[in-house]
Amino acid sequence: MRMVMCREATRLMSKNLDAPLGFQERMSLKFHLAMCGACRKCNQQFQLIHDAGKAFEEKASSPPFDTNDQTT
Ligand SMILES: [Zn+2]
């Protein structure tokens, strides 16, 4: 299997947020994360950002204000 550099691993992580990785890419990333603590941390950050983005999208799709809004 091809060894991936941290730079490539990071690229795969960010790509993974947009679309699922292919099998080869997933395995390369997984293998790199298994031996690179720095990228494991980085991947966690990506995951957090991804989850936060999802939560934001869910909020954005609901009405901006509650019916009992008291800002007026
Ligand atoms: Zn790395």
C-alpha cells in the first residue's frame, strides 16, 4: 500500500467532509492515522467542524425565530 504523507492525509480528511472517500483513499487515511498522532488530532478537529456544520445546517433549515419570539 502507498504511504501517504501528512499533507496528503489532511487533504483526504477535508475531502471526506465533502464526499465519501473511495476505498483506497479511506484505507490510506486510516493507515496514516494509525501511526500518526498529529493527524489523528487533526482528524478529530475536522470531525468536530463537520458535526458543527451539520448542526448549523439543521438549524438554518428551520424557521429563524420561534413563535414566542420576544425580540420586539
Ligand atoms: Zn500525519
